[in-house]
Amino acid sequence: MREVTASGLTVNVAVEEALKQLQAKREEVEITILEEGKKGFLGIGKKPARVKVVIAHDPVKYAKEFLANVVQKMGIDAEISVKQTGKIVNMQLSGEKMAVLIGKRGQTLNSLQYLTQLAANRHSNSYLQIIIDAENYREKRKETLRQLAGKLAQQAIRTSKNVPLEPMPSYERKIIHAALAEFKDIKTFSVGEEPNRHLVISPNSKRMAR
């Protein structure tokens, strides 16, 4: 739960300042008036109003509402089930037109996941990892990534050149890292900034020279 104490000429001004700092809306917070403030006379005895504003939204609930709203605006009617294990939150989408939500190579699904994660962490004291899936796409994608990793590793070894992959979320990059952990003739590293951060498979020059 996040909170801010703010002051202003009036209670409303103080509340607006607190909302600005929290990047929240009035319906998402609880407001406690600490001091009503005094106008004073000719500036004498003037005191600002002070309020404490606390975000009352459950970050997981907020993330689900955010995702539901985005999906609805895309013209898709989907059910969203949520399962949380520690700081990892899995959201499963089901319904018609799931292929549209998944998109080419999961790009639409990844974008929804990235935006929902940003929304969730705006209202959380600790970092939450959001994973959004539809029609078991993530498991299928995992197997595809493992097979791709092996092929590209062989390419890097054969050509002795770096092989960059397409941008993908961190947990997909971890799948590639794990799949190539036993390849001693290559190394992997990530470059770029989210959401365009991508993996590079590089031949291990020291190993290749032996």
C-alpha cells in the first residue's frame, strides 16, 4: 500500500497534489484530512491544508481490471482467471478470438502483458511479475523457443558470428538462456531496453580457438 502526505491552500488542492504524486484517481484512494487549513487575516495565522492519501486498490485486482478494459476496447469478449504465487501473477484469457489477442509470434499478448505489468506495479510496494496466457500459448511457445535456440546456437558456431534474436520479454529470454546453458561453444547476453530488449547468441571465441 502506497501513501502520500501533501499540503495545499485548500483540502482539494492538497488532494490533487497527492493524486498527482501517486498517479492515481480519486476512486482509487482513501483520503484522510490531517488539517483543514486556515485562511488567516491579512496573511496572519494562515495555515495550509494537509491530507494523507492512500492507494486502496489491490494491485492484482487493478491489473485484472486494466486488462479487461483494454481487451474490451479491442472488441473482444474474454474471461480472465487469475492465479498468484508469491510475486508471480498468472492471468489466463479464454473465449473467442483468442488468436487476435495472441497476435503474430505472441507480439500482441506480450504487449498486453507489458502494459498490464506496468499498471500493476504502479499500485504495488513490491515488484509483481505478470504473465498473461491464452489457449496455452506460453507452453507451446516455450517448446518453440527451445528448438529455435538449438538451431541458432549451431548457426553461431558454424558461422563464428553473433546471432541476434527478435525482442522478447524477460521470461522468454530466460528460456533461451536455460536451453543453451550446456552449449560450451557459445554464450548469450541481452542488449537494448524494454520492451525492445533482445538476446544475442555469440560464439565463444576462446573455446573456438582451442
